Amino acid sequence: MNATKPDAARPTAERVSVVLPCLNEAATIGASVAKALRGIEQGGLAGEVVVADNGSTDGSDTIAEEAGARVVYAPVRGYGAALRRGFAAAKYDILIMADADDTYDLENLAAVVAPLSAGADLALANRFADISDGAMPWLHRRIGTPSINLLLRLAYGVRVGDSQSGYRAIRRRKLDQLDLHSDGMELASEMLIKASRLGLGIAEAPSTYGVRRGESKLRSLRDGWRHLRLILLLAPTLVFLVPGLFLMLLGLLTFIVGFGLGGAVEVGALRWQPVFAGPIFVVLGANALGMWLIGHARLVRRGLASPSRRHLWTQNPRWLEMSLIGGSLIALVGVGIDLYLFNQWVAASVSSSLAPQLAALAQTLIIVGANTVLLGFLSASSDI
């Protein structure tokens, strides 16, 4: 079957490009291409099937061409890299991604395209609606995918039942907005995260999922870590802001206890002086908050977060100067306290019981001030 025939027969039909990443799928690529072409025709669509070959050595590319696909070659290894190469080569407005392992119901392409016609920006086929026995390992079905679903919901508000489905449809202009970069399996999560950040409408359509033929390219630990890493890197509030506020609060409470109780906490025969705990908590918390500001500003620059009123000051072009002044003032207060303590020591004055706490506070202010200056330079350098 020729992929261009539906174009001539239905010039006003929705035009789709079905993109199949492929690495040594000789056993299934022919069937996958044939089903996709039937899905185009039976769904009243027009379009093509693009196979992005990722370095197959088993003749998959030849089989795909013989089945009616247009083959392009993706030199960079990885599921995401192959998909991005296929997307770039695709001709038509609606892009449908799927796998070349004959597990998805490609003859029912219309069901995945339908949510786009109804106003959605990104449509996912939910494999859990009708999954065959043995089609997915128990670990992936019961722990892996549900865990990623939960993380995406907590961190980004993405509410879908199958976040790792590789059977999706999206219009090209929306895909271009996502600016995808992932080379591996984590592209599935990157797509959802960025769609949520940009306020795109995400919908799901029920689908079937069959047993795979041939060897799976998925590696649970490696790919699971890459998903987790991506989710955390794009969630500075979860990774930096929340822990930073907690540590700062804990550090301040520790200082209050240290000063308020004369520097010691007694529990029975135990005597604890929180001289060093406070500085550790405050310094770690301040660094985390600084990292959050940098991470949030980075997302704003990439169009993945809105520069709301609470965050507009982080976009101030004089941010470096503000950090230099603020950090220097904080450090100078610490130096002033140190000079006071030094003067007391030189004058052989009666040592205050709070001298250790004052010294700890001074060192904390000096470190936080210096780090504020350094973080200001780091933030400003990312704009160059």
C-alpha cells in the first residue's frame, strides 16, 4: 500500500504523519507499518508512515520501505532521539507517535486523533484500558508507571492514567512549543511536563496493548532513573524551595533555642549545645533557596513557567548587582559580629555565655552572604 494514496483520495481529510522509532524490529516493523497505513485509510485520514531507523542491523529499514513507509535515519541513539528525528522529517500537521513492536492498535488511529479534533492539544492512548496478559512486566504495570503517574501529578498537576504510553497524537505547532530535548525513554515524561507547564490540554483515549514480539529496549533501572532525574530537574519548587524553607526554619529555630536557653538544652543527664546545628541548617537552606531562584528563572526563560508578580524580581536585569549588594551586607554583618568578639577577647573582657552562639551566627552570615554573591554570578552567567 502506498502512503500517498489517501492524500489524493481525500484532499480535505486530516493529514497525519505516523512516526515509528525503530531499532532491530525486523519481526514486527512490517506489520506495524501495514496496520498504521490501514489505520490512516480506515479512519478517513490522509498521510504517511515515517520510520526513524536508529541503527538497525537486521534489515528493518528495508522491510519498512517495502511495507510502504518512508524511512529516515536517526544517527543519535535513543528512543527520544529517533522520535525527534522522525518528527522533524514528517510532512503533516498531526503527528502520531507509536512503537514499531506491533503492541499498539495502529488500525484504530482515529481514536487517538479524535481528542485533537475535540480541542485537546495532546492525546494519549491509555494502554491500561485493555491490556493483554503478559504485555507488560508486573514491576512496570504495578509500580513503575503508577509511580511516575503520581510524581507527575504531585510535581506538575498532570492527571493521566498512563503517563508512559508511547502512542500519542499532537499537532506540529504544539509539538514545536514543547522544544523536546530528551534522547531516551524519558521523552514521554518530558512531553507531559512541558505540556502541563505551557497549559496545553491533555486528553486520553482508551486503547489496547498487546504482547511484544522481540527483545524490549527498555531497561528498568536506567530508564527509570532517567525519568526521575528529568522530573526532578524540571521541578525546582519540589527539589529546592520546599526543602530550603524547611531547613531555614529549622536553622532559625535552632538559633532561637541556642540564644534563648543560654546556649544549652538539657534533657535529663544529657546536655546539648546547638552551636553548629543552626549554621548547617541555615546555610543548606539558603543555598537551596538560591538554587530554586536560579532554577525558576531558567524555566521562565525557556517559557516553561510564568513570571508571576512573586517572581518578577528574579528577572531583574540588575539581579547580579542586587546579589552583590545584598550578599555583601549580610557578610559584613557577620564580620562585624566577629570583630566585636575579637575586641572582647583582646580586651580580656569577661566572656559572655553566648559567645559561641554569636560566633556561630557570625560565620553563618559570612557564608550565606558569600554564597549569595556567588549564586548571583552563577545566575547572571546563564544569560550570557
